[in-house]
Amino acid sequence: MIPKKEHGKKLRKAPKGFKTANDFFEELFLDKDLIWMGQNTNHLHDENFVRDAMIKAVESKDYCKYPPPEGLSELKELVLKDLDLEDMDLVITAGATTALYYCMSDLLSPNDNVISPDPGYLIIDNFASRFAKEVKSIPIYNEECGYKLTPDLVKENMDENTGLIILIDPLNPLGGAYTEDEIKEFAKIAKDNDLFLLHDITYRDFSRKHYLAANYAPENTITVYSFSKIFGMAGIRVGALVSTHEVMNSVRQVLIDDLGTNVIAQYGAIEALKSKPDWIDYVKDTTFNNQKIIKDAVDECDGVFIVRYPSDANMLAIDLSGANINPKDMSKYLLERNVFTREGQYTSKKFGDKYLRVSFSVPPEDVKVFADEFKKAVKVLRK
Ligand SMILES: Cc1ncc(COP(=O)(O)O)c(C=O)c1O
């Protein structure tokens, strides 16, 4: 058994009335009426491109065979084209999560340390902690750094054993994206110090502007790609890991899904990319505008504020500390009124008692329900 580490994943506690955390989560999952603002998923796709492609794939019974282990070449080409990184190499994975694990397993050595943002997406730290000596979680919950892991913070915290810098861009949960200058600075740090940037671009397409580190430090960047968010395919579990041929040849030695990734998912992903021009503006604009509904509601309540506004992702964090409200009480209150959100502890042990995370790639009517319930909740829960 792996010894328990600081960033080790704690067993999820079962909420009251449930045997396991999985049972609780399943009850939410199966509740068709629940407003799903707790997972940064996307519920705005009205068209059926992906669904129809997957039905066609099921009907062809292609699922009887194992697909090519690293992914269908049409899908691989489309992902590289989407990123405009046609000279690079990749493997298709069962979501960004698997891709993240491959990164850590291949890139890290037992003496390395890893620099990551706190708040951040904690499973990344957990994976890193399985292969590196130390994960340095850098506190970024402050205005001075713009609620982002900045190049200056990285320089202050790195040393000769730093092997990897984790850039979640835009950041889950606070929604900050990097400017071109910041990405260039990270690229320089990586090249000068011979270390890797892990560029997790899961929320890239929600961002007003976005810059790929792979364009500035191709040899030092590994890019993690997901179909879960902008494409609205979270339950289908498909993603990719992109880097140079040399890096990917090394990653190939640690692949676990030796028999490939779900082929139905891959056919869906192909159609998702091909149809992107048909829906991207609608999904992106609706998501972005939904923030305004949340902002207006938050602005009406004393003692609470949106940590970073506007967010460049499809989620944002609302700081509740000025109203003395525990985010767990807030998420429980909202859940009892049919709105699923996430308390901050899900993305930061240190700062999680301050904020609630809310995602908003849902129909504007649903965001309005959230907004009304949130205002009532602040009145009821304020201490
Ligand atoms: C930053 C980040 N990376 C990766 C993932 C997981 O993506 P996937 O569903 O493709 O595994 C998430 C999911 O919320 C995320 O927030």
C-alpha cells in the first residue's frame, strides 16, 4: 500500500443518510430535475451531432473490436488541428484525468518537487504526490497575484529539484486565464531551468483569449486536453495528452489503457470537433453572459463577492467569509432547493472554507433559479 501523503486522496465521507459517498453522488446523478452547477460540466448543447455519431457507432457494432490503442487517427488529427499544433504528437485517453496521471507517471522522479496552485484541481496534486518527493502548493487566494499562480510566484518557490509546474488555464475553481506575456515567461522559466510545464487546458475554449505554452516552449510542455467541458461530454470520458514526439514516446511506456479508449466515445469526439464551428459561439457566449446574472445577485448581498470577475472558465468562486457563512451550509441549503454547487473544500483545503464554487454552462433560466435561491440563502445563513 502507498503510505499516506499530505496530498493523498482522503476517502470521501458519506453524507448523513447515505452508506457511501458514491451512493450520495448517485442519488444526485439520477435526479433529472437537479440544476447541475457543481461540476463545471456543460448542459447547453441543444444540437445532436455527438449523440447521432455515437448512435451510428453503436449500430455499426464496432464496439465488438478493440480500437487502435492510441486513438483513431481521424480523432488525433482533429485534436491537433483544433490546437493548431499539427507537428505535435498525442494519445487519446479516457478523459483529461487519465492524461494527467500519465504525465505524472512519466515525467516525475522520486527526488522532484512539483509546483501547483492552491486553490486548484486537487486530483492533480494527488497524482503528483504519488511520483514526486514533494508537491509545493502555492497559496494564490489573494489579489496581489490576481488569484493565479504567477511567474514571480513560481520563481520564488522553485529550486534545483523542481521538475514540473502545473498551469491550470483557466483555473478551476477561480477562473483566471493566463496572458500571452505570462505564458511566455513560464516558457522561459521552463527552458532556462530544464523543467516541464503541465498545461491543463480543460477550460480553454471558455476563455476570452487563450495562449498555448506549447507554442513557446514545445520541448518543455505537455498539454492536457478534455472533451468534458466545452464539448459537453463529461460522462463519455474522452481526452488527450499532447506533446513532442520525443516526450510522447516516453509517455507511451507508461500507458495503462493498452487496449484503447472507448470507441463510441471517440466517434462522438470526432463529430464534436467537426461540428464545433456550428455551436461554439452560442455555448461560449451563453456561458459568459450567465455570469452577469450571478454577479447581479451577489452584488445585492453584503459581505459576499465574486473572487475573480469575469471568470474565463465556466465556473467562478463566491467568497462568503464576510457574511460568516460556511460554504458547506450554503451548498446544503441550495441542494435542498434543487441546485447543486460545490463548497470550496473540494478545491482547496486551506481556503475552501471561504468560498462556494458555481458553474454556469446551464440554461439562463436555471442560473436565475440559482440567483434567487442564493440571495435568500445569504439572508438565512448569515451569522
Ligand atoms: C482542471 C481540470 N482538469 C481535468 C479535469 C478532468 O477532466 P476529464 O473529465 O476530461 O477527466 C477537470 C474536471 O473538472 C478539471 O477541472
